[in-house]
Amino acid sequence: MTEPKQDRSRQTRQRLLTTTVAVLTSRGWEATTVALVAAEAGISRGAVQHHFPTREDLVVAALEHMFAARIAAVDALPDPGESGMKRVRAVVAQLVELVGGDLFRAALQVWTATTADPALRAVVVPLERRFGKEAHARAVRLLGVDDRDPEVRRLIQATLDLARGLALADVLTDDSRRRSGIVTAWADQLALALDLT
Amino acid sequence: MTEPKQDRSRQTRQRLLTTTVAVLTSRGWEATTVALVAAEAGISRGAVQHHFPTREDLVVAALEHMFAARIAAVDALPDPGESGMKRVRAVVAQLVELVGGDLFRAALQVWTATTADPALRAVVVPLERRFGKEAHARAVRLLGVDDRDPEVRRLIQATLDLARGLALADVLTDDSRRRSGIVTAWADQLALALDLT
């Protein structure tokens, strides 16, 4: 009889985390309260507080959940299966997509809130660093380059920084058309620099 | 007798705008209330409300003030006075510095708040667009390139997107050492692509 109860508890917890990330993305940091998350998830405030006694507990768990999802997305990136410049374009487009999107919007809310909350910053910095490392390693593997070369490492990092800048531009306006031209222009330079044409 | 009074009023207004931007940068969006800005500026709440009846009025005026300062900084960028690759490196470093810094931190607070506030977004988007255009035009002039060529235009835009991504990375941790390596690596590729070596 305990198994199904544990399952239900796990499912409730999972739903709370997913809802917290969704509320962060759509409503922003300030609006992300235990009360709103409880209402959106259709769970009583008391039940939420059983899982997460404070707003901070809930947000930190949601952050960890979100970064686990981002890292799983990195691992799930398929081999784009082209070669030469076409392959580099495909990999850069994948990375830009991976860094941006809804999880970026949720992360942005949290980054911005770290200004007023150093304890939150201490939680976010290692998560963000781990995501950056995984994305970097994946890019290196997909491109088949050797990042022990410092120049190669910098160009891969620059590509991830570009992806972050494009994701930020997309927060204000739908930037998809402009972005795809920039991805191609950048990828072509990267292919030349990495001798992958 | 009216002149000095107008001057004082202008100075008060100016001080309120500067203080609002500083409070946004250091304390974040949520903390930026009329009460806190009044306290930090050493001005009574009533006097603040004489200039700016609502928090929204104050924030919108501060935004316009901040973007005017960012655009003035674009116009003030000196000619770096080198040539070839060295010049490209200097220009890219200038652009990265220009896009980042305290005004970026303040702008980030506002961008993030636009998620919960479409009216604020309607104010920010044209300001941000104008800043982007000015920075782009300045980069084109300093590099001496012709951005009627779409490829040139995309590479300049990519450089500004990279600058934004680097600015965001710097919000979480002091990223200055890593950043300077990335600036150089990208600038060298840009110089090759634009035939400026």
C-alpha cells in the first residue's frame, strides 16, 4: 500500500516543479508565489507546503529540476548527420535552440532575481556552470574538434555566448527570422576557423 | 526668480532618474519603488510624486534617461586609432564594453519585468531597437565597412548579439578574464571575414 502513495507523492512533487517553471516563464519572478503555483497546479497550499515549506525551497527545487531538463536536452541532441559547413550550420542552430526557448526565459527570471538575492545566486551559479560545461562538451563532440586548443575552446564558447545573446534578444520580440541569418553567417565563419568546410 | 527654481526642479528630476537606474541595477526590479528611490535620493515622497505621479511614470522616465545615456555612450566611442586586425579587436572590445556594464544590468531588470507587464514591453522595445541601430551604425563606421552587403550586416549584428550574451554571463559571475579571450578570438574571425586584416 505504500508504493502507490509514494508514487502519488512523487507525481505531486513533479507537477509542482513543472508548474513553478511554467509560472516563472509566463508570469515572471515576482508573481511566482507558493499561492499562485498551488492554484495553477490545482494543489492545496497546505499540500505544497508539505513538499516545500518555503517559497525558497520550492524555487530552488524547481531550478534544479529545470537545469536537469536543460542538461537532458543537451544529451538528447541528435547527430545532425551532415558534413562540412552544412554540419556546422546544423550544430550551431541546435545549440542556439537549446540555449534559448522557455527554459531560457525561466532561467532569465532567476538570474535577474539574483541581483537582490545573493543566496539564490549561490544556488544558480554552479547549476549554470554545469549546463555551460555540458553544452560545450556536446558541441565539441558534434563538431569533432579538439578543444585542448585554446583557440578552438574560445570559438566554441563564443558560439554559446552568441546563443545566449540571441536568446535574450528573443525575449523582447520574436526574433526568429533575423536569428536564422545570423546563425548561418556565424556558423560559416566558425567552419572556416575550425577548418571544417 | 523663476530660473533658479526651474533649475532646481530639473536637478531634482535628474537626480531621481539617476537614482532609479542605480536602484534598478543594485537592488533589482521588485525593490525599485517610489519609496526606496525617494529615500535613496534624499527627496520626500511627496516631491517625487510631484515629478512622477506613479511608479510607472518614474520607471518609464528612468528608462528613457538610461537609453539616452547608452546612446550618448555610443556616440562618444573614440576612434581606436589602430589598423587591420588590431583595430577590429579594439572596436569589438569597445562594443562589448558598451553593451555590458551597469546600464545593461539595469536594462536586464526591465526586460525581465516585461514578461509580467506588456505595457512596459511596449515602452522598452522601441528604445532597445534604437540603441541597437545606433550601436550597429557606429560599429559600421568604426570598422569602415559597407553594411548594404547582407553578410557584413549579419556579422556586425552577430558581434552585438555576442556582446549581449557576454554581458549576461557577467551578471552571474565576474567574467572579465574569459571574456577578453573570447573578444579576441571572435574579432580575429571578424577581421578575416570582413577582409580587414
